[in-house]
Amino acid sequence: MKAWNIFYQNIVQIGLVKSKDKIVLSVSGGQDSICMLHMFWRLAKKMQIELLTVNFNHNLRKESIKEAEIVKNLSNKFGINCILESINVKEYSKKKSISIETSGRNLRYLLLENIAKEYKCNKISTAHNANDNAETVLMWLLRGSGNFTGIPQERNIDKKLSIIRPLLSVKRKFIEDYISTHKLPFCTDKSNFSDVYTRNKIRLSIIPLCEKINTMAIEHIFNLSRIHAIENSYLEEITFKCLKKCVKFSKRQILLDLTMFLQYNKAVQYRILKNILPHKKHNSYINLIMYKILSSHLSIHKISDKWNFCIKSNNKACFIRGG
């Protein structure tokens, strides 16, 4: 099976999982996470690892109860402890003034981290796949973020805990084939077919069109994101060293030494601006600030309700907090 082979290759070659790891599996009950749960159960027969499954009821859909039952029953069948968590996403969304989608994601990761630490686990595994990665890259592209790194395969939370995504290079089609072959139960989230969310519009319209143009589109986007992630990591190291020399931070302002800043390569200049820009880190804003710097225009430019940008006469640029 292609899905299992890629999963196992990621485990062995990349080293996402090691002997004696204690791993929290975030399992929603959908095809991706059920596939991941089954694969980790198989992996536990080959490696000395401990597993714990966690399912979240967002209290947004009636189907969540059935999803929790599937995860609980399957975990019991595999001899894996399972935790069922109930979270109030709507309340959190209103409190933080963020979208329902972002609220759900933030709450899940916060609780997963707490659970991992409580049960002394060193890794959290999510079931993001190659299609999810392609959707993320395209979404960031359309939003003008200029970031093609996609979803990281592994991310350290601290020295003792990391998030891994062993299915990240597996296409959704391979996951569907795996589920069908092993006759695994799963639930389908109907909200995935709603075009209200940007990600769903990309998933339902743009991705199929890309694959019509090139059947290897998902793989190509994944390879692009991995290469860009490596390049991005290297350039960020250089940028951080340069940033420390030409930027000074205080409570009410961010001061930029233009004499030193303009000596750097343009790629580093743009990255410095992206790192220090206090609001809307989009390409259009970075280009605007760069234009102001090169034109040496001394007027104040309002970039948000809280921040202004201006060029000073002593060859300094400044982001000033208003209010």
C-alpha cells in the first residue's frame, strides 16, 4: 500500500518516531486521522512506542458524538487509551474575536500540549496530508503572504515536546484507498463541503483544476514547500543576525537604521521588514514600506489603527505605536 509505505518511510528515514516515544494522536474520526490511528497501531507492533488518542467535540455539529464513539471504539479495539474532550469553540471565538476555524485549531493545539505534558508524552501527531499542505500553500499565496513553506513535517514546541505529521507527504487519494482496503470506520465532516471557508473553496475548486492540468500537482507543491522550507530556514538565520544590528525595539516604537539596512541584500531587506512589520505581514505592505524607504519620503504613513510608519531626517525609519 502506497500510504503505509510512505508513512513508514517517513518514520524510518526522517526519524519522526523513535523507540520509546510516547505519542498523543489527535484523531477526529475522519478518514485521515483514522488512517493515522491504524498505521500507528501497526507501527507499535514493530517499535517500542506508547500511544494515546485524543478526540475533540467542538460542539458545532451533531455528528461529533458519533465521531467520538468511532474513535473510542477503535482505540479500545487496538488497546490504546483514549481521551474525549469537549470544547466550546463558539465561546472562544467571541472572546478572542477570531474565526470559528482558527478558534478550533488554537484550542485543539493548546489542549493537546497540556494533555501531552500531563501524560508525559514527547510527541503529538496530527493527520495532515499532502492535499492539506497544497491547500495551505495556495491559501497563503492567494493571501499574499509570500510563504511557500506549507505545513511543517515536524515542529518543536519546547525541548521535550514536538508536533509531527507522518502523513504529510501522503496524498488524500492514497489515504482513501488505505481506509477502503482495511475496511476502517470513519465519519465525514459535512462542513468540508461548504464553500464558506477559503480552504474549502481551494479544496473543492482549485485543487481539482490543478490536478486536471497536471496529475502530479500535489506532489510538485509538496516538493516546492519542502525546498522552500529549507531555504527559508537558512535565510532566516542570516536575517536574524542582520536584524539585530539594524533594528531596536521599545514599547512604543521599532527603530530601523537605514544606513546599515540598505547595505544588505534585497532578499534580507524584505525579510527584515517582514519580521518587524507590526501589522499585516503581507507582500503588498512590505512593498509599500520598501517604496517609502527608497523614496526617502518624510511623511507619516498610517499602516493600522495602532501603528504608523515614518522616515526620519537622521536616516532612520520608525514604526510608531499610536494611541
